[in-house]
Amino acid sequence: WAPGLIVGLIGLLMPARSIRFRLFRWLLPGLAVAMLIQIYINACVWDWWGGASYGPRRLCFLLAPAAIGWAEVLRRSTRWLRFTLPVLAVLWGFFTMSAFRWGVDDLTLLLTGKADGWRPTSAPATVEEIDHRWENWRNGFRYMRVPGFALVQKPRPPHRRAGLAILVGLAGMIAISIAVWKRYRWCRIGLPVCVIVYTLICIGGMIYRFPQNTIWRDHWYAVAMGRPVPPVSDEPIPEEYDLAVRLMMTVNQIKATGGRGPLEMNQIYYDGFPDITLTALVQTFGN
């Protein structure tokens, strides 16, 4: 889904050609090791694909070091390769995002007609999926939206134009910051100090201010996985949390019942929440 991360990793493993900043030669292999550790950690979790997400959702933190690796690759490439590599990466991104938004999550099946043996599902690809794989992706690139940041849940053309303006503004701020960084020595000292102080404040806040809330986390995880619910503390249960737990129990009960016969639209599947039927559940998630 994101071969650009591989290109970035290769760039980090190359010897740096930076002469003005010699510590950069130590930075690149450090980032490469960090990327490999991050990939290993995310390969260990049971849902390594990151749920219903586009691309390697859990590896999004690797974009910054991968960008530095890309710079090293392009710096060493020929002129035609400097143009070809980014264009191919952008086209591949449009292709995969178009497929994702049409619900096609198996690129191996889409391209070759053969289901990916490693795709995260217990059911094999059906004959209908194989025969009609291109029909499922009928609009393709035309389904893509105008690029740019969106500040609302369902962006429309005015919102996308505003997001594009914000993107241009951010690029301008970065350009000004680079110019100031090169011209004024005090900025080279002051900016890293501000970043370090801000990082320490965030770490201190997470340690001393934010509660860990492990009891509720373990309780919710047990409900979601259909396991015995551990005891909770005597503090009052928030109304929204209680609603979410009951909805999840209803869904688990419906899943357990579905294999033994047809589902009844108005049947109550969880006695602890008598107001929820299959019809009400569909309406709730539909909204």
C-alpha cells in the first residue's frame, strides 16, 4: 500500500553526503534503526493492518524519517529518476486510495485476480469477487476528491479550497522559517530549546496530570472481545460509556445468534438493553 516507505528506508541506509552538518551522518542510521523497530513492533500486534483504514495506518509515524530518506535517494538519482519516482508514488497513491474508497481492500486480487493469502480475513475470496473485481472499482480515479486539508467531517468544494489555502500558508511559513534559520544565529539556538522545553512539558503532563484509566480500558477491551468482564471501581459509570458497552454486548450477542438461524428484526438479543432490536441497532449505526 505504501512502497514509498521502503524507498525512504533505503535512503536512510545510504551514507549521507551532507558536509555542512556532519552529525547528519549519525542521524540517518539512527532513523533507519527507529523505522525498523517501529515496523517490528507493529508486526507483533494481532491487528497489524490497523483496522478499517487506508494503507499502513500504524506506520504513519514513519512518514517524517521516510521523507528524509527520500531526499537522500533523490539527491543521488539521475535527473529523469528524480522526476519519475515521485510521479509514480503519487499515481500509486491515487490508485490505492480510489480502490480503498470503493471498498476494494485486496490489491493483489484487484491487480492479478488472485486473493492475497495474507489478507486479514478468515474467509477466502469468493468467485464473485474474482470475476467482478474491476466492476467493484468502476469509477476509480474519478472518485477522488480535490486535495487539501479538510476542517469538517464532510468537506464540500469551499471547505477543500480553504484547506488548500491552509496548506499553501503552511508551506510559506516553512519557507520563512528556513530563511530565518539560515540568517540569524539566535534562531538556531532558540528554536531547538523551545522544542525541547515543549516536549518536556508534554511528557510531564502525561505523567502527572492525565490519569491512566486502566480499569475502564480493561473493562471495555473485555466487552469488545467477548471475554468475561473484570470488576470495575465504585466510581459512577458515565452514561455514554454504559450505552457503548450495552451496544457492544448486543452486537456480540447478535453475532453469536446469527449462526443458528435467521435474525429477527424486532427481536431483543440482549436482555440488559431491552430497547435495542436489530432495527434500532441498524438505525443507530446508520446515523
